[in-house]
Amino acid sequence: MPSKYLIHPVDAPNRNAPLSKSGIIAREEGCLKCPVCVKTKCVYNVYKDRKLDPIKMVDSLDYNCKNCFRCIQSCPKQLIHKSFHQEFEQMGQYPFTSEVIAQIWQQATTGKVPVSGAGYHGPFSGPGFDSMWTDMSEIVRPTRDGIHGREYISTAVDLGDKPDHLSFHEISQGKDHPLVTIPLPILFRLPAVGGIGSNTLKGWGAAARYLGTLISLSKAHLWMVSPKVVQNTIIELDSSHDLMNFQDPLGIEISSELNWEDLYSSAKEIYPHKLIILRVPLKNGFVEVIKRAYEYGIRLIHVQASFEGSFFDSGLHIKDGIRKVHLSLLDMGVRDQVTVLASGGIALAEHVAKAIICGADAVFVDTALQVALECRLCRRCELEIGCPADIQSASPLWVARRSINLMSAWHNQLLEILGAMGIRDIRRLRGETGRAMLFEELERETFRGLNKIREGEEIELS
Amino acid sequence: MSSVSGITPVITPSRFRNPISKYTFYRSKDCIACGRCAQVCKYGVHKIQRKTVRTVLPQYCVGKDCPNPCHKECPKGALHIEINPDFTALGDLRWTPDLIVSTWFMAETGEPPKGGLEYKVGDSKGGFDRLRFKFKSGIQRAVEELREDEIDLSVPLNRRDDGSFKLVMEIPFYGGGMSYGSVSINTMVSRMRAAKILGTFCSTGEGGYPEEIKPYDDHVITQVATGLFGVREETIKRVRFMEFKYAQGAKPGLGGHLLGDKVTESVARMREAVPGFPLFSPFPFHSVYSVEDHKKHVDWIKSINPKIVVAVKVSTPVDVDMVAIGSYYAGAHVVHLDGSYGGTGAAPDIAKKNIAMPIEYAVPKVHRYLVNEGVRDRITIIASGGIRTAHDAAKIIALGADGVCIGTADLVALECVRCRNCESGRGCARGIATTDPELTGLISVDWGTQRIVNMYVAWCKILKDILKKLGMKSIKELVGQKDCLVHLDHMETNYK
């Protein structure tokens, strides 16, 4: 086994005060000026840490408040109250809801797995990845000394051409089977949201290099990253003119929307030792494209979903798309020779695990990288109004730390999912739908008979 | 029959001077202190004190369900009622503000809410929250005449003829494991005392057996979990009921973790560990890799205390039915299924949301399987993990459980606001899940005990009401009666 993969997070505090769900509003009118104000007794020292005079303190305390309600319930004149931040509620866009954004910010700051008490607080199930649960094992352990022990769980995956056998003939002809192992089943891709400045790109590039993963970008962006990072890049081709004169990227990505057959042939000729990926947008007929691509010799497929993680021409979710590709390749008997990458709608660590369960080898993370830099998805940048988080002014070091922290938290969360299932290698998770529980199936199995009301029966009102 | 009918609730108000009520009142300067509002309100919300009118018990207001609302009676139009903004800031989709405040109402009064609060379901848009009881209009009358104490809520825990204690819990609830260390000693003793008063049991959790709970030995479930913290032969001999914790719903397949901050001198002594260092309870039992190994475990316990009743607490994987049957064949009396949406202590969010199945799916699956195997009447199924209300309990029993295990609702009765910061700093700001001496002092054992007893007294009233409407005399009749339920999302579906 390769040596244990560790990501070392370094605290990267927010540059702006983050929005939180609710804050405190304290009125001054009617204040009794108690000698010991309840605010001074805050268990979390919220008021003290802000260095506010408790008597004069009238403004709202944003993200520091931990919602214990002690001051609200103790003020003798009932002058302290909670109130929601409308800005928080309106923030985001599915699947990056305000809660998901807040969670990403927290992970990007500390690099730690989000932990909370008092059980689960969200909806029973939901669309997309929220209609799946993952399995656990009562007695099978993945390792002898815990998921963070000396025996470890591998999250490494292989990208590239994986022939089921080698032939002497091919070897003597110098045919290569390019293959790259990355220690994390996550690759970076530039988000479609937000302007991307050179500082940001430098930061992401450095993070990708530190993590040992790849970053996919267009030729126009290549000059912005440090030369050392070039070997961790995948270049997205816009046209055949692009093919010449880049430095030395690790891979090339061709879109199936272009004349990919020609592009692939010329790319393969010029760069026989590089990974060549075909990016296929999820829409009607995508499976046929992939089948043809296989016949053509392409061994890396990138299925691309929309920002929301759905098909471009229907409401189907990316998980259905991945499943279809996986099963078609299985039917063709070639699944193990092909690497399937997926992008779009990956907002949380659990989405990575679930995409892999559906049949992907690895996923691209894009918008989440932007959100890690305090993006609120307000899309003011698209209207060329200033960015409230002023992301472009952030230093490359801070950008890199925030991205590394997010990946550190995601890596540990993947370990939690794998550990619970008793699996020691993420490659074994691929396509394991038997270790997932699907909402539709369970609903049908459990509640199918509970749909009739007979004469003389009535439903209890809630 | 049921001892709970004999318990008179004692009014036990909030510890804080400002209770959070759903409705809040504003009096303008036009108020002439005529006292009309106090006069019309039969819930005692308003009171005349020293020639002024004050709102003293806003938490008793039934809001929209009030037959003659005070604010409409006010001759000067000076009284306004509104939804309290602090109330709306409480809770979440599973524990809505309504559920939290109605649980507080029950813990204060021992009565189900009289109106204005949704105390039956939350807003999670699935599972319990979309299941409803359906009642036959005719049947109710036949049992309507029954007195409350004639309806039986007791659940036998030992259905094997193996010479072990024939334990029965008088109400279909027992207290889930919350260890000394994760919760304060006052919280722990309150729960144990309440269990004794109610004629049921409460688990120690994995953190040892503090001397303070010794008076309640007969009502203690001693937990043997993977870290074996505080497990001694002596504590196993002391009790009549023990549980093996294989996994827990909130972090299935992952171990427990008590942060260093919470490991105080006394916690460390109890757990035979060093103060200030975090304690990991590993996953899984490092001596159990098969049903045979599990049998060996049960035999070990039985060699220490031959008559002890054994529960096995497991989570809800894909093959939860196999786990249950395995537990049965290894000699367990009780299989305790802990669904994925519950838990009280700190756990990774990813685990709580994604790993293992919700209890609403697991219980019917296990029930069906054990019936088909012909052993259902020899083992007791206890369900937990996201059971918040008496209605949730009744629903899961109708889906196939015999009884339920409660954790979070007990804490809400002690005025937990579900801020979810159990793990941070000095621990719970409300004095529940903490080992900080000052914060622990926020709860007195008497107050805590009575709040928990009150809540269960109210729950039993609700359960008896449901049973009456179904024409049943015993909670045992409800087990597995799925036909009493409809699922609102499936009403439109035509299954072949």
C-alpha cells in the first residue's frame, strides 16, 4: 500500500463576518441597567469577545450567538430577542442552500468535520442525492485501530487506461497505457459562478498540487497557475487549434460537443502518453456517445451535469446518469477498463461517496471551491457589481488553505462513510448500490399498503 | 393495572424567568386595566396585579384555538396577540418550534396541550410526519366507557422462558443511554428517578455507574459498550437489565468520542481514565465478529448475573433483519433498533444524515422478518432514533415495535432548545449535557425528575386516547397493526 494519505489543515479564518441564520436584537429602551447584566453571563462570552459595553450593547450579534436562548429567557425586561437574517435565508441556490453554504464556510475555515449534537435536524429525504442512505456494518471493522489508526482506509483512485491484459506486441510498438493514481477521488474544476482572478487560480492550483490531485482548466487560464502546477492540470480544449504549444499538462479534455473523433485522433498522436478525457454533457443520447467513444479507444469519460446536478434536457439527476453509464459499461463487459468522472451538483462530502456508489470512479468539485472562498452565490459578479466577499483580492495562500481545508474535511467524512460500511478502499465502493438504501424502494416496501381509507374511517387531524 | 394513572403531575414551570411561548402579547397605552382579558381567559394567561394587568402565563395561551380571544374582548382595542419571534427562531424541521414548546408544556403541566400547538407531528416531510392514524367512527364508543386505568400500557421485556427476570415496563417507553460525562449527574439522576416513579427503566450509557444512581438499581439498564468504560462485574450484578451497545443510530459504524474538555476529575475516575484527555469508544466490539461471538458475550454476562435480561442495541443497516434474528438466536431478550435520525450526543453531521436507514423503515422490516421466522413472540423489539412525541411512539408500535426508547425528548423536557452545541466549550449552556460544575447546578434533581415524569404522564394520556379511538384496551394490541395508519404521500398512489 502507498503511504498513509494525510491532509494537514491550517486555520484560515473568514475575511468577512459570515452570515448566520439568526442573530440577537437587544433594545435599550426600558433597560433597567441591572448591576450584573445577563449579557455578561453568556456561556460563550459572545458579548465579552466583541468587547461591547453590556449596558450600551444594542446592535445584533451575528454569527457568534450559539442560540442557547439564555439571555433572552433571563432579561428582566425581556429586551433581548432572536431574529432571523433574511439575507441568510435568501442566500444560495440548490444544491448550495444557505445551510450547505454555511457548512462549507465552516469546513473551509477549520478543515474539520462538521459535528453537532441532538440528532439530525433536516428533512426526511429530498431530491437527488438526498434520496439515498448508505449502509453500515454492526461488526465488520475496516481496520484494527479505528478509521484514523495506523492501518488506514485508502481513498486513492486510478485515472486512465486500464487494459484487462497487456500484449507483447503492443509493448514492442511502444503503445502506452497512461494511468495516474490520485490519493483523493476528487478533482478540481473551475466553477461556472464568479469571475476567476489570477490569485484565486494560483491558490486552487497550489491546493491541487498539495493534495496530489488534478485541476482542469482552459488554455486561457494556464498561464495564471504556477509552472510547478502545470503537471497537475488537465487542459480543456476549445478547438483543434489549441492542441499545440502547451507546456506539459497531465491530461487533455475534449468536449463531445466538438468534432471529438478528429480531436481525439490528433491529440492521441501528439500526446500518446497523456490522459485524454471525453467530456459528455448529460442529455438525451449520452450513453450512445460514450459507447462510441469506447469503440474509438477513449478510456476516460467525464459525465457533466448542470450546476444543480441534473441533466441539461430533463429533470433527471446526475446519479441516474452515472448509474446509466456504469451499467452500460458493465453490459459491454468493459467497466474496469474505463474511468468515469462526474461533475455538477457536488456540494457536500456525502455527494462524493454517493456518486461513487452510483458508479463513478471520481468526481469534480467546482462551485464548492468558490463557496469555500466565502462566495454567497449572489451572482452580483455576473452583473459586474462588486463581489460582497471581494474574492479576487484574497491571497493565493488563503485561497489554497481554504480549499485544502475543505478537502481535508471531505476526506475525513469519506473515511467516516467507508469506515461505517467496513470498507477499506474507496475503489471497492464503486457501483456498490447493494450498500445503499434508496428512498423509492424503501417507501414502496414499507408504506405501499397504507393508502386506503374505507367508508366510516377518518384521518386524525394534526 | 397501569401505575402511571396513579401519578398526579405537579406543575413544574420553566427555570427561566421568561418562558418562550408561541404567542406573545402587546398592551398599548390605551389599556385601562379593566381586567376583561383576565376574566375571559380560562387558561389564566392574564392576571390583575396591583391595579395593572399583566400577561403572566403566555405559554398557556391556545392562540387560534381560543373560543373567545381576549384581544377581541378588549374594550379599548389595546391588546394585541402575535406569534413570538423568539419562538419561530427555535428548533428545526424535525423538532419544530411547536414540538419543542408543546413538550415544554407537557413537562410543565403533565397534560397534552389544550390547543394552538401542533404537538403530533414535525415538518420533516416524510416518515412519521406524513403518517396519520385513521379511526373508525363507530368503534370508539365501545371502549369510550373504559376508565383510563383500565387501559394497559405495559410491555413485557422478557418473553423467553429461560428463568431470567420477568421484567415488565409499566409504560411503553424507557430511557436511552446517555453517559455520565455526556450529560450532567443531575440530568442522569433525574432520568433514573423518573424511571423508578414511572415503573420503567433508564440506561446508564457508556460512562460507568455513578454511586448517585444506586438507589434506582432495579430501574437501571447498565450498558456494556465497545469502550467498556466503567463496566465492572459489580455493576452487572447490581441490576436486572443490561444492554450491549453494538452501534448507535446517530453515528452508526463509528465509535463514540468524549472530548477532553468534558473528561473532568470525576468523569475520569468513573471511566478509569486520565482527566482532560479525550476518550474514544472504538467501533466495533473488538471481540465480536459473528453471532457466535455475540453469544459468547451474552454467556459472559449471564455467568456473572444468571437472571439478567439482555438487550442488544444495534443500528439499522441494509440487513437489519439478519442482525435482529442473530441477536435472538444468541439469547437476547430485547433487540433495540436505533434508527439514523436520532441520537443526543455530538456526532458528525454526515453520519446523522446519511448513514443507516430511518427507524420508520427498519421496524416493519424486522417485525415482518421475525414473524416469518416464527420467533416474533419470543423477543421484544424496542425502537428509537427520532421518536419525538407520543404519536411517533404509537406509530412505530403500529409498524411493529413493542415499545420505544427515548433520549432527546427527555432532554427537551429539561428545556433543551436543540441548539446542537452539546460538544462545545464548557458544554451545554442550559446545564443538561455538561460536566461544568456551575452549569450542572442549573438543574436540580427534583425539578428534573418532575419535568420528565410530567412529560410521560401527558404522553400516556395521549396514547390511551389513541388506543380508545382504535377500540383497543392494551398497547400490545397495537403492535404491528399497520392498517391503523395511512401515509399521506401514498394516498394518491394506486398499487397493483
